[in-house]
Amino acid sequence: MVRASGKSSESSTDLDVVSSIQNVWDKSEDRLGLIGLSFAAIVALWASLNLITAIDKLPVVSSGFELVGILFSTWFTYRYLLFKPDREELSQIVKKSVADILGQ
């Protein structure tokens, strides 16, 4: 039999995020700078969302972006996904990028 526990993976992830934020706050010597940086990040997020909304309302620009997306998706499928050697090349590129990011 399987019993359900009261804990979920989301709550543990939330606790990890909250504890890491608390650690940064406790270790910070320049709390005013940290508050300013947080405020700037919120303002930048708000401004970028408004910019995206404004661009989305322009009829020509949004159609152009859709066309560019369709063309790029078509090219990517033709270049990397249709044939087996190309899929292997893409796999090698992804593995190399992951290794570079993780520093391995």
C-alpha cells in the first residue's frame, strides 16, 4: 500500500527559495543596496512586460514576429531534426554547451 504524505515537492522547493533568500539577506552588509537592487529588478520586470504588451498591440510587428518564428522553426527542423547525422550533431552541440555551462 502507498500512503500519501502531507509534503509536496513544491513546498520543499518554496522552502529552499525562502531559505536561500534569508541567507543572502543575513550575509549582506549593504542591505540598502540589496533593497535598491530588488526594487530595480521589479521595475525592470514591470517595464519589460509593458513593452511586450505594447509591441503585441501593433498589428504589423506581431505578424512579423510570427513569420520570423515560423521561418526559424522550419529552418531549425530542416537543419537539425530531419536526418540522423544532423540530430547527432545537435546532440553533441547540446552536450558541449551543457558541459561548458557546468564547467566540466
